[in-house]
Amino acid sequence: MVLSVTDRKWIEQRACAAGFDLAGVVTVSGAAAEHAASEQRFADWIAAGHAGEMEYLKRADADGQLVRGDLRRSMPWAQSVIVCAVNYNADAPRSIEPAPSGAGWIARYAWSGKTGEAANGSYPGSDYHDVLLDQLRAVEAELRERYPQCETRCYVDTGPLLERDYAARAGVGWIGRNTCIIHQQQGSWLLLGVIVTSLALEASAASVPAADRCGSCTRCIDACPTDALAPIGGTRQMDATRCIAYLTIEKKGSIPEELRAPMGRQVFGCDICQDVCPWNRRAPVSVGGALPARRELVNPALDWLAALDGPAFNRLFRQSPLERTRRKRLLRNVAIAMGNSGEQRFLAQLDVWAAGDDPVLAESASWAATQLRLSPDK
């Protein structure tokens, strides 16, 4: 079966009917030179150590080739990729705006909850991976009904492919200097999901790639506190080992000391490079949908997060993105944010942690307490 323009438009319509805001379809291989260049950039990025401890990105096949470098290494039958995107922007403050004293920051994508309030007035957690996967499978079911012989696989961040490269080729957006997919109307508050298919695509039927509209703007590069983004003129890459999102979510053990102060109040992820992006000034707010924001996670009080015991953490964050980082790592991040806050009232909690049994938390809390004791506002 070879997809025509009509088929592609039908797929895009069904994706939007399933709850996605954007969709596009592209061939797996693309132009040979472009495909080879993309694979080489990824290999060079891995070789430079920019993936840090994210071993799943480094997985190689029996020949030593990176699995994510070429989708056909794991799925030889793959012919086309359907890329879908959901807008998760919420009607709420941004991380760069004034915040209450002693507030932390949780990345916008992790605010999601399920509709219908729980007894305590809080939305139950909802991981976008699960929400998007359900929507993808709804589209997948319609694909298989329309094209009975096709083979498919659905992925949300877990597939052996470079989603952003396919998203750019599918017209969902361009890869900005902040390394996020940016759409001219939707901005960069986008979550991606893909359906890999065995359906071939006519050359004239592929979605039109989005034009790069970053221009000479460097606001994201200038605003990044840890200098994680490549300077203008270089390849649009991020050194994950310096990215606050990586440090607060993926990094195990202690965070390098020289990166702690620049982390500011971030306790889970970071939105700074998106908050300063001009294309997000008029980004639409996601209305309704399956990812409503949990208001208690917007500018959360650090002492509230610090007081969560194991059962409370599990109850609040079960099935949410924060479950991934686990309580011990979150407390490590909270300790660092307390040290950066200038708030002397956090010293008592930090001293308790510094004397505790968790060596990583103890070391982080000791550093944070020292920062507060050296604070000029003391």
C-alpha cells in the first residue's frame, strides 16, 4: 500500500480527532544525504559524552551501530512515520516571572493531572506518556482498519528513533536553538508521539518541512543558566550533562558543585529556554483536553515538598512524570533550591538532612546550608 496526499490528509485529520493538535507523515529514510548527516550528528553527540548517564540513548546493535541512528536497524519493515504533537501550555505563570518567596519550580509538562478532583482537592497524577500513547493507539486502530495489511508501532519517547528529526521533516515544527520543536502558531510547548508504519509514502505526499524561523535570535542560549546550549553558528545541540532538566531528573548521585548555584529554584526539569522564546509569547493555552494542570505544582513551596514522606510522595505523584525521579532525588533537588533561595528559615531542615543517612542528600544539604550561612542577607 502506498499512501497518497489524500491518505496523508486523512491520517492527519484522524490524529487531530484523537486529541492531537498537530500531525504530519514522512518517509523513514528521507533524502540520503540528509539522513546520513542526521545520523552522524547523533553519533558525534553521543561520542562527545553529551548524553551523560542516559544509557538508553547509547544502545548499539551487534555491529556497534547506534540503534537510534537509523530506525530500520530495529524495524526493517518501517516505511513511514506519523508524528503527532499535543500542546501542553497552561494558563499559569512562567518560571522567569516573579514567584512567592521560597517557591520551587516544576517543569510545565509535569503539571498534568487527570480530570475530576480527588477528595483532597488535588488532581490525581497523569503521565503524558500514557495519555499520548492512548491517543496514538486510537489512531493506530483506525489505520489498521483502513489498511489491514500494515504493520505499526506506537512510541512516546521510548522508540528507537530521533523524534525531533522526524517532527521537523513532518512539518510539525523546526528544531530551535533551544533544541525544542517550535511551531509558528503553537510555540514549543509540545509533546511528541509517533506511529511507525510499514506503509510507503508517495514522494509527493510527504508533509512539507517547517521553515526555520529562529533567525538571529539567541535568547534561549543567553538565558540558559548552565550554558547547556550550543553557541550560535554551531550545530543546534544541547550538552545534556549541563542541562538542568537532565540534572534534576536523569542524573543520579550528586550534582556537580559548579552547576548547583545556576540551577536556582528548579526542582524538576527546567522551562527557562522555552519561557524566553519569542514564539511562546502568543502560544495558545491548551483548553480542556487530557492534560489539565495541577495548580499545587505551579510554584510549589519548597518546605511543602520537603515535608512529603514516602506515602505522601507516592500518593501525590503516582502515575505522574515526577514519579520517575523518585523522592530521594527530588529531595536532593529541593535541598539545592533551598540553598539558592537565600531563605534562612530553611537551615533547620537542611541541617537535619545533612546529619541523615542518605549520603547524597546529606552532602547536598550541607552544601546548601553553607550557601545560606554565607548569604549576605543573613
